[in-house]
Amino acid sequence: MTVSAIATAAVLPVEEPAGEPARAVRDSRPLRLITCGSVDDGKSTLIGRLLWDTKAVKEDQAATLERDSSGRQNDLGLPDFALLLDGLQAEREQGITIDVAYRYFSTDRRAFIVADTPGHEQYTRNMATGASTADLAVLLVDARAGILEQTRRHATIATLMGIRQFVLAVNKIDLTGYDRARFEELAHEFREFALTLGVKQITAIPMSALKGENVVYDGSTAMPWYEGPTLVETLEKATTRSSQTVGFRLPVQRVSRPGESFRGYQGTVAGGSVKPGDSVVVLPSGMVANVSKIVTFDLVRNAAVAGDAVTLVLDRQVDVARGDMIVAIDSQPMTGRGFDAQLVALQPEGIEPGKRYWLKSGSRRQRVSIEPVSQLDLATSKWNAAARLPMNAIGKVHLVFDEQAIFDAYEQNRTTGAFILIDPDTNNTVAGGMITGRRAEIGGIHKDDQRVLLSLPAELAEKIMASELFSGRRQDVEVRHTSAGRAAELLAELDE
């Protein structure tokens, strides 16, 4: 396949048979996307054009835009679309994006939530915030300047945040005379870089955000050589991340005890689903119970799924506190004191090796020490050994906790696999990170993590742990309670 074919390859709309005109099927799930890239690549202008051409700008907003654009119209006589996003006074004065701006728009097929993020290196932390909830990244590149270090940094951070769908928007293509060779060169260069990140789902689109070519409306008049989709057509076909890749997760935010006859555990479901009668485990204690009732503000529910804020009532008295996690008995997260992670340093002082920070994940806050392992060199895409991590560095680290920690891998669950680091001296957020795995699983067996893992029904596990077999070695054993049926499956697999 030629570079040209690779660069323009895309899934085109399916042709409907002759007869009745096709009716668009609307996807009920909004797509969350982020625009990123280096400074002055046109991110705010692109989103402003999206809002304008999808009729998401209300009359009063349009009037304000016309007024604020006085003296700043472009050669086409159009208002300054970037003003729809840049709301801070400093942003308007400097013509840059500083904070993350969220906007909403929709088409006949779908609704969208878009985050406009800053391109300057010093505001990388804001870009990471926007990427943490996005399903897709629109990475802008100025067709004249090409792919820069900040372009690669943003692509890397978006990948670390779990984004696997990219649109490479080769913007300002009109300023190169709609140069097809230049577009294909940049598309090929980015695909080669993306392969080093493990990203394969890329749609490259030549466009002019200012003129609106290949944004909402096609630019075939100026670019007859491009046969791929517009940006909006690509967004309409994108997929949202599923929160069902792991079992039920409920980080406990509050214990509700309005009276002696009621005890409930409140939180927002962070993964999977649950219904009355399901068996669950409370971590880190390992206590097993069944769900007897699911309560919301005004009714009793038959089930709860990811994103629901609920109160869970269990069928027995168990010790549950804020920061604990109630999980499915057959699909439990990782527990331990040593984890591997990747993070982005967000403060000028960087990450100090050996310093004890507060790690916050959901409603849980724990003491942790950081051991830097390596830092990503954005120029070569290689991980180099690092003793410390300066500001904006992307690094791999070991996390060593003072007590038992509970995580999923970030790839499986964004909520239970993400964390922030807080400096105990200043209360500043110094890093944002994601869990890649438990330390023993990633780097082999370590002397401080030589533990035995047992997955057994609760009653059997308690009897075995009370026997002489594990006398004096309880601290070396981690017990995960499972159902009798699952235990039988595990034994059958061992007999094969």
C-alpha cells in the first residue's frame, strides 16, 4: 500500500439502497474528545469553527463574538473563532490558550464534549487533565512547521491516559498551496511515531480550520486529491471507552447511618455493574457479603452500573470505611504495597526520589515513596534511566506504599487505575499518574514482594489460614475470596 493510500485510508459512509432516504441513527453516548498539539497550531480556531458550522453558537454568543472580533476579522471577513474558547483575559490578550475549555456541540448522529487544551509546554498539566477523560484526541499540526517536540509530548501523554483513537489534523494546509506531498509526508511521519506508542487507529485529515475545509464541510473543491472523511464524519464513527472491562467497583466515599436500622455505603460506581443478591468483597479487609439493597436519592434500584451514584446496603455487618472499595467477588483489583506506574511531573521541583508523598486515588489517600526508573526522551522515543524526574517529564516509577493499596491497571479502568501525588509540605499536586501493574507482575519477583496468592471460597480460605500450614507466615499470603464455582474452574484448569 502506498503512503498516499495509507494517509487517506478511512471508512467511508455506507451507501444506502435506492428508495427511501436514509435516516441518521443517533448514538446516545456523547463522545469526549480533546484537541492538542503545539502552540499556534490552531486548536481554538478549529473548535470555534466546529461550533460555528454545527450551529452550536447561540444568537447572543454570535453577537458577542462579532463585537469582540472587531478589528480582528480575517481575510474572509469572519470573526475570530478562537474567542469562543479563550475566555480568560490573559488568553485574549496574548492570543494563547492557558486553561482547559470544555464545549458542547452535536450533529444529527451524535453529541460531543470537546476540551480545548493549551499548547505551551508550561501548561502541560492542563493538557493532561483534559486527556484524562477523553475517548479520542484530535492532534493538530501546522502544515508548515510540521511535527514538533510538543506535538510528540501531547501524543505521548494522550496515549498514557488511555487514548487509542487519534485524528491527525494537518491544519493550515491552505498556506502550503494545498500541498498533497506535504500532507502525506506528515501523515507518514506521525504514523511511524505512533507505532512506538502502540497506537494504530489514526485518521489523517488535511484541513483549514479558518476556512472550514474538511472540518464540517468537505474541502474537495480545494483538495480533490483527498478522498477521506471530514473531521465531523470521523468523530461520528468513533467509539467510546467502555467501563465494563473489569468487574464491579465501588470506591466508598461515605458511610451513611441515619438511624440504627440502616447502614449504607455511598459512592459512584467506577466499573462493572451490581444487583441485589450479588456477592462482593470489601477491600482491603477481604470481608465477604451479599448486596441486599441498592438505594438512590428517591428510589430503590434493581441494578447499578458505572457512573451511578448509589448507596449499597449489605446483608451483614462488616467493617467498611471511607477509602475502602467494594468489588465483585469474581473480578477483584490488584492489592499490594508495590506497584509500577507512569506519571507526568507537574511542578517546577519535579519528583524527588525517596520522598514520601500523599497519593490520592478516588476517596483513598495513602503515604507512598517514589523510586524513579526511567524518563521518556521525546526526541528519540526511548526510555532512558533517570534518578529524578523534572517538571513535564514523562517517567516510569516504582510506588512503595506504607500500607496495602488497591488498584486496577489504568488500561482496564481509568477511575481505579489513576492517581495524583500531593506534596505534604505544600499541598500542591506534583504529578498525575496511572498504574501499569503490580510490581511483582511487571518486574518479576522482588525480595519485598515474595507473597503467595490464594483464590478460595471464604470459609475454606479462613480454615486454611488458621491451619499449621501457614503458621507464622500469614504476612506472606494474600487471600482473594472467590465463589465455589470459580474455585472449581481454577482446579479444573490445573488438572488439564
